[in-house]
Amino acid sequence: MLEVRNLKKSFEKYEALKGINITVKKGDMIAIIGPSGGGKTTLLRCINFLEKADEGTLVFDDEKFNLAKINDKDIAKIRKKTAFVFQNYNLFLNKTALQNVTEGLIVARHVNKNRADEIGMNLLDKVGLKDKYNLYPSQLSGGQQQRVAIARALATNPEIIFFDEPTSALDTELINEVLDVMKELVKEGITMIVVTHELSFAREVSNKVVFIEDGRIIEENNTRDFFENPKEQRTKEFLKKFLNNNR
Ligand SMILES: Nc1ncnc2c1ncn2[C@@H]1O[C@H](COP(=O)(O)OP(=O)(O)OP(=O)(O)O)[C@@H](O)[C@H]1O
Ligand SMILES: [Mg+2]
């Protein structure tokens, strides 16, 4: 369904991504993990064209795009099929929860307002926020704001949703309400790529894990083998540190 091939990105002389390859199949829930500064966010930003890759190919639904030379028309085409949820929600502060969810439908998809509101209310219901539809982001908790962001991502019915540490800005007690919504999406078979430091979540719900460090994929495997039988020394050390912190 989606494939990233040999993605490279440097900032001046610093090579942040040194040739990343990822294959995503429909229904995959891929967890991307790894130490800070490894290039996880840069990877997602290159796929979302917030950063321009220096090299690399994106194959999406059998169509091939050169990430270093992609034009606006192709970017728009890919953006139509993808959605992103970031660490800091990125909601419009002057719009209500419902307006945040329906904005993309009304402006980008030209869905009429009544229909967009209907879709929006259903999605807010799905993330447990139907009764908060008329509140502004400043009136919502962090976990609620992130659930609005997830409802917004779902609104345009994307083929794949990318998450970048969706819970890392949240207090412990709010993390689970967001993870629970994400688990629901996994159950529904929505294809997702999730950058996360929540390794127990990754272990529980992903089907594949990619471990990135220093701009390279150090190890990738199906989730079970990744956690039970890591092959690389670096992976073992990373997992050990995590297990020690969570004891
Ligand atoms: N705009 C930029 N200019 C210069 N260097 C950058 C820029 N963006 C990222 N980098 C560098 O690229 C490297 C990878 O950063 P990135 O944010 O992708 O890491 P990460 O894996 O997401 O880390 P974290 O887990 O802390 O979020 C870092 O060394 C970072 O300093
Ligand atoms: Mg990051």
C-alpha cells in the first residue's frame, strides 16, 4: 500500500536520515521507536512534506513519487489519502471542537456544512467527546484536545494515519484515554504508523516494530519477535533500559 525507499535527509552537514526503507501493508499498525534525536519526527515530516527529503521514493497505491522532486499536485494527492496527529494537537484555537473536526471536510472536500456536522458529531462521539462539541481547545484537557485531533484526522477518511508521540505531552492519567481511542482504531483495521515512547502500548497493539537510531533502522520485526527475541545489541540495551524504568 505504502512504501518508503531509501529516504535521506540532511540538515547542513548533519545526516538526520541515512536511507530509511519502510513497507506498510493495509491494516498494519507499525510502531516506530528509538532514542531521542534518532530521526523519527524527521521521517514523518518528510512523508508529510513539512521537510523536503534529499533523496527517496514513496510508492503509494502503486504510484511512484520522487520525494526530492515532488510537485504540488502530487503532494496534494498524497495528502488527500493521509492524516497526521502530532504531539501538540495543533488545533485551531479559535474554532470549537466540532469546527476543528469539520474544517477539512468543508474547506478541502467541499462537503456541505450539515453533512460535515453530522460526520463531525459521529466522530466526536467515537472519541468520547460528543458533549464537548461546542467547546474551544482552551476549555479542553490535553487528552481531550488530542482526541479532537484524532477525530479530525479521521474526518477525511484517510488510508493511513501517522502519529508522532501523540501522548508525550500528556499527564499520566490522560495518556490512557488517548491510547484507548487508538486501540479502537486498530481494532477497526485502520492503517497506522505511530512514533511512540509507550513501549507497552507498542507491544500490545502494533503488529510490527521499527527501531530507529542515528538516522538508520537498526532492527525491525514483527512485534512479538522484536520484543521477545531482539537480535541487535542496541535493541537489547534499549529494551532493557525501558524494562528497568518500568519495574
Ligand atoms: N530543522 C532542523 N534543523 C537542524 N537539525 C534538525 C532539524 N530537525 C531535526 N534536526 C536534527 O535531526 C535529528 C533527528 O531529529 P528528530 O526530531 O527527527 O528526532 P526524533 O527521533 O524525533 O527524537 P525525539 O524522540 O526526541 O522526538 C536531531 O539530531 C535533530 O537535532
Ligand atoms: Mg520526535
